[in-house]
Amino acid sequence: MTYQVRLLPADVTFTATEHESVLQAALNAGIAFPNRCQVGACAMCMCRKLSGEISYQLEPMLTEKEQAQGWMFTCQATAKSDLVLSMD
């Protein structure tokens, strides 16, 4: 399955499959997405999910409050629906 991912505020859109991380999909699309470790330790790829569904193979090191606010690690998350993400 392929999903549309929209990045705000730049309003850039790319596609992601359910078999790749959101970060990897962005990098594959040629989008300069902040990242360093790609394992969820550095938090450089962290952004806020405004809408859509994601899943993690391993639970991220985020508090329940951070997750409730929409924060996510794109290096660890896979899309399960179309997504709208904020880089602010």
C-alpha cells in the first residue's frame, strides 16, 4: 500500500509505503529531511503528526504526553494512512 505524506509548512508531498520508514520515503523522494542516527536516539527527525495513522516496529522513546501531542520519530514510523506532518 502507498500513502501520501504532506510536509508543512513547505507544503511538500511525497509517497511512502507501509514497508519503509517515513524518513526513508522522504529521503528516497529527494527531500532534505533532518536526520542523523536513523534509530530514534538523536531526535533530529522528530516532527508533529497533524493527521493520519502510523505504527512503530519498536515503541519510540516518547512520553505518552508527547505522543498524544502528535510528536513522532519519522525514522522509526511507518505510514498506515495518508499523513500530514508539521516540521515546525
